[in-house]
Amino acid sequence: MRRTVAYSTYFIGETDVSVQLTFFVSHSTFQVNEAASNFERYCIKSSIGDIYLSIHINVYYKLPIESLYGPSNMNKAVSYSDIKSFLVLVESGSFTNAAQTLRCSRSHVSKQLTQLESDLGVSLMVRTTRTQHLTDAGEIFYEKCKQSFLGIESAIERAKEQASSLSGKLKINSVGGYIGENIIGPLVSDFMKAHPEISVVLDFSSQRVDLVSGEFDFVFRMGELFDSALIARKLTDIEVGTFASPDYIEKYGRPTEPKNLDRHKCIAGSMNQWSFVNSSSGARQNISVNADLACKNGRVMLHGALLGNGIIRVPNVYCTDEVQQGRLVPIFKNWQPEPTPFYLLYLQDKHQSARIIAFKNFVLTHFAKYFK
């Protein structure tokens, strides 16, 4: 079972970091989204170490940090904002100046320092009514934290820059065949022409994919959906028909209704259960097809039907030209499969990168002109 821990890092005061860092944890794997990966890489490059892990975070699934990174000698309860307040206090020279910089009360700064010392179990600063100075431990802590925070701030800026830039890689999964090659392929190519700094990995397959794992950013999928954790934007309803060649009909005859298909040669793809609705009466028939040719490639199915090898049930867009040319003939007049919905799927994420937003908007705006 995968556990999800979503990290939203923030500073007190004016700065509000709007980059969502998401870690995916299972019993044997540790995965992060792209923003988190970049953030972690810059933190490690800056030798932030334990300070990076002690950031005050919002955790949607409570999980000890040791289970992510292994044993650590850090104090997990230390708050990022308390450390930030301590640094400002040292650099500003007084509680009053620190409070003004942080836009909070003097007493709040004092409480943060007290809490930080309690969390660390060491005194960091000696305070009197007139002055304050760092202890030896405070000096060491300040120097280490100052170096680390410079790296953290740089990492945050890089993460925010990456999130807002129309560049980087998109990973897209789609059904293949006619829809993938003639609709999704050209759509993706036109998007890339409009955004040349974005690269794309386009995968044609119908297997179930896990968007949460980060394998793909978008999935184009036909049929009913079952994963409520995803955003599903319906793009169209795909009309489906049942066809055969004139040669097949001349040789084997034309079935009058779906239940007669068990006496005919059929060519099927991934679905052996064919459902039909009578447009006049509303009656339904569900047929289990024993395919003479079983193939999950629409072009192969279409070629077989054109040669008279059997009856196919495919989206109408697969064979528009062949029907207009009379090379394929609709089998049933009143019995038709129900239209199949076609969706664009993506993760719920209030902090989507600019390229994710750009592709989503491009698809929703322009899809209809590709699907004719």
C-alpha cells in the first residue's frame, strides 16, 4: 500500500512558497514528484543536511521522518519558522528589530526562541533586560543554520522557477491505434510547436497506469473510469459501429440482431463482451464474442474486415473513409453500441506547474478540431 506525504514548505512573514513537494512512500520504495526532487537535489548540493529535514511541514499522512531517510540524530520537532526567527534575531540585534522584520510581536519572537531551545535541549542565547548574546552552542548553531538557509532559499527559488517556467518534460499516456496516431499525436506535436522548450514522452498503451507514482502527467483514456482520486475531463463521446465488408455479407449473410453474431466470424480487440441498445425500443443485448481474430490493434482489425475475414466493432472514426467508399457496410440499422466516453485524466494538484496547466488548457480548448 502506498502512503502519500505532502509537504508544503513556508516561511513566516511575507514569503509564501507555493510549491507543493510530494513524497510517495511504500514498504520498499521512496519516490518524489519533480518539484520535490529538484528541491531535495539543491538542498543536498548545498550541504543542508538535517536542517532540510527539520523544515516545519504539513503532513497529510503522519509518518516518522526516520522511515523516509533512516535513523537521524536531528530533532524532528524543530520548527523551520523558529530557526528562521532565530537567524533574524541574531542578525537584527534585538527582539524589537526582529519583530519588525518578521512582522510579528516581540513576545512571539521570544516564544519562538524559547521553543527552539526547548526542542534542541540547549541554551542558544543569554538574555538580559538590556542586551543579549549567543552562547557557544548558539554561535555554532547560528553558523551552521545560516549556511543551510542560504541553500534552502536558493532551492526554493529554483523549485518555484521550475514550477512557473514553460519548459521541462511532459509524460503522456494514451490509447494507441487511430486515436493515438491520428488525433493525440498531431495534437501533441502542435502543442510542442507552440511551446518549443517543452519536451514530451508519448506512450501508446492501454494498460492501467498509476498517475500518483509520477510515471505519467496525463492519460487519455476511453471508457468508464473508476479512480476518483483523479481529475477526469470528458473530451467527447466516441460513436461506435459494427461493420463488415460487402464480400463478407455476400458470403456469410447479414445478422439481423446482435444475438445472431454467435453464428458469424468476428474480429475483436480488447473487449469480447459487446453490448447493444435498440434505438427504437430501448432493449439491450449483451453478446459474448468468440473472435476468429483477436488483436488489440485497430488497424489490424480494420484490415481483416476489409478482406472479408469477419465483423468488427470499432469507433466510427476508424473507418469513415471505408464506409463512404462502400468498402465497409454498417451491419445493424437499429442496434448500436452505446457511445464510449473519452477522457483526459490528471492528478488533483493545486500547485500545478506551468507546463501542466498549458497542456491541459491546450487540450480542452483545441481537442474538438482534431476529432472530426
